[in-house]
Amino acid sequence: MNIAVQNLLNSFENLSESEKWETALELLKRTIHFNNFPALTDEELTLSAEELFLELDQTEART
């Protein structure tokens, strides 16, 4: 990961929750048309879903 990407991610972490959602949505819109990404494997999809649900559980536990 290069410095520009690291800076972008660090800046992202300093955003409010609503700004993070807005930024993530915009990034998804901009990357959906990339044709050179290989399809995700079932294992990659499962791991991503697991991470997402664990994060959601942690968020709900704090509220």
C-alpha cells in the first residue's frame, strides 16, 4: 500500500459515521465499473461477511 492510500485511509478514519457511509458509497460507485478485478472466491466472500457482521455486532453492543 502506498503513502497516498495510507493517507486516504487515515483521513477516512477521522470522518464522522455519516461521512464514512457517504464516502464508502461514492467509492463503490466509482469502482463498480472496473473490469480487471477477478471474481471473489466463496472463501473471500465468507470472510468479508464474517468481518462485517462482527463489526456490526460490536457497534450494536456499544449502543
